[in-house]
Amino acid sequence: MELDLEDLANTLVGGAGELLKVEDPLDAEFFAAGFLAIGAMAGETFDEALQEDILPAVARHESPEALAVLLALDAVGAGPVAGGAALSLEGAGLALPSWAGELREPVRLGQSLRFADSDGEASMLVCTFERAGRGHGFVVHADHTDCDAAAEIALFPTEVLDEVLEEIQSDARHAGLTVTSEVLDPAELRWQVERALDAREVHDLEDGDPEPSSDIVDDEDVPDYHLLAVLLRARIRTLPEPTRPPAPHGSTG
């Protein structure tokens, strides 16, 4: 699509008023991850436009809203331009959003589990993260009959972790499957998650349409897959690099 990048930046900043009202930095990350997910529809040229045109245009607003947008985008991996521009605006004396302090706290991995069915057709990767006393987790459904691609991602508060684990076991029992579980070290978790997300990304591109929704949540307040993929990638980038190379697409192991 042909986009007026200056207008896009204006729209982004204009819609960022809510970012100054939220308290949980995760809400700000949702905003940024949704934008990056939708931007992916523009194809490979989007990242170049983001770095060279959109982010500089956001920074030129020199407003608290612009600073909030840049901080949020930097947090979800929008590239070095966002972080540098945010530091410049902060240095110029613009007020930080209330959640900025929490956003800069380290993210720590909690649970790191893999559940695999007895048929070897699917697995569930469960991981939780904590930052500044707030916790959330992800469940990634990897389909091993479809190049190990991620079929779904679910986000949950860590308070319901026990219920999530029980539901995985219960669903397996109802399907007549035996599920084995293992604890993954952080580097192996990153490898497993990246394999699933990378394979799904290849399939989306092959289909000619990554299909991120124009709404970042659906009618039941469930975040879009592509939004969650952006957020999850940001989380696993805080983990150690895997000790084995990335899996070639469609391989097993």
C-alpha cells in the first residue's frame, strides 16, 4: 500500500493519548505490538520506512505522547531509532509516562515448560515472565504436522498458571492422548519458541497475507495472534542465545 508516512506518524501520536493514562506497561506494549503487527502487512519495506521515516516523524512531535509511543515501540523491538529518539526527548525535559519506570525494570523468566503429546503431532510451550512485581505468561501451540509452526498463542496472568496447566492435561485426556512434560532451560525455550514463530511467519508470507487484524483484540478482548507474536519475541530476546543453530524450516528435532 502507498502510505503517507508523515500522516501515519501523526495518526500514531494522535492516538497515543490513552498511553498517558494507563498504569501497566503491558498495555503500552500492546499498543506498540499492534502497530508493528499491522505494519507487517506492508511487507519487507515497512521496517525501512519505520526506521527512516515513521519514527523520526514521531519524534518531531516533541510531545509526551510522542515520547510514550517511542518508549513503547522500543520495548517491543522496533529498532534502535526508537530508543535513541526516546532518550533525546527525555533529555529535552519531556515528562515520562507513569509506566516508564516499570518498563525499564528487568524481565525475568519464571516457568519454562514443554508439554508434548504421545503422537508427536503437537506440543505446548508454557512460559511466564515477571517484571516489577507484575507477571504474565504465554502458551504457544506448536503444530509438528505443519513444519512445527505456531498455531496459536495465548496470554494469561500468572495467577491462573495452575489452571492453564490443568487445562492442557485435561484437554489431552479428553483427546485420548498421553502428555509428557519437561522443564526447559532458558536458551532451549528460546530455540523452541523461535522455531514455532519463524515457521508460522514463513507460512504467512507464503500465503501472501500475514493477516494481522486491524483490531488488536477481538470482541472477547482476546489479542490478535500477530500482536502476541511481536510481544512474545520481545520477551524471549531477553533470554540467552540458544546453544544450537536455528532449525531449518520444516525440520524436526
